[in-house]
Amino acid sequence: MGRCRRESLAHLKRYLKEFAGRHNNRRADTAEQMRRMVHGLLGKTLTYRQLTGKTAAKC
């Protein structure tokens, strides 16, 4: 699966969305790909807890 070292069924949906996105953007030049990515990120926040399902370690 390209960049993935180990596939996990828990993350299969994410892998498929990433590959579908790459496929759908394959004909766009780099600048257009970056514009699309930034447009998709605007107004969104991803916390550590959402990403990992756990809280950050305290220092």
C-alpha cells in the first residue's frame, strides 16, 4: 500500500480516503493540489484526542 508500513483494519477507512483523494487529484499540478488541500482544511481543528483517542502526556 505505498507509504503505509502496516495496514490496520481500524484505520482502513482513512487509508481508502487518502488513496481516493490522491487518485482524484492525480492530474492537478502541485499548486492546484495545495490549493485544494488548504481549502479543505479551512475552519477545521483536529485535536490530539481526536487523532489518537487518548489525552496528551503531562510533562
